[in-house]
Amino acid sequence: MQVVRIIIQIAILCLFFEIGKWCTDFFHLPIPGSIIGMLFLFLLLLTGVVKERLLMDGTGFFLRHFSFFFLPLSVSAMVLGPYFIDFGWKLIVILVISGITGFVATALSAESLIRWKEKRDHDPSH
């Protein structure tokens, strides 16, 4: 029964992926369909239309086997060794800049959220 539930939940996740792809194709959006589908699922989860427990087993399956899904990417990266020799420095620069940008954005948003919560907790009007 658990296997059937996981398969159904993964099918629901794939459905959101396909809806996102369709929206991207239909509206000629410059955003990948997977992102559109993920945003659509996020909005449904946020509004409570879709309950988190509906997808818990399927997402848990993906999280438990996450490294397995990156194995083909890792193998193909080894084949592309000569390209990394020629263009590797560009990739390193991109990774460092995007990593720093992600860290700074996360730190600033977390800090502002903490300050907002502290201000809200100490505000006597609430």
C-alpha cells in the first residue's frame, strides 16, 4: 500500500511539472516549466488547497534518494573534462558569485525576518 501511495504522490508532482511546462509553452514564458509548476504547487500549499500530507511520502522518497538522481549528471561531468580545462575558470567564477549572492540574500532576508518578528513580539499593540 505504501508503494502505491508513493507512486500516486510522485504522479501528482509530475502533474504539476507538466502543468508548468504547458503554461510555459502556451503563454510563451521565458521561465522553465518546472519553476512555474513548483510555484503553482507552492501557492496551492500556501493557501491550503493542497495539504502537505498529500505529498509527504512522495517527496520523502525523492529526498531519501536525492544523490541517486544526480549520479548521471556526475558521470557526464567526468566525460566533459576537456571542457572544464578550457572553461573551468568561468564556471568557478559563476559558482562563487552565485554562491555569495545566495548567501547574502539568505542572510539579509533571515535577518530582516528576525527583526520583524522581534519588533512584532515587543509591540504592545499586538
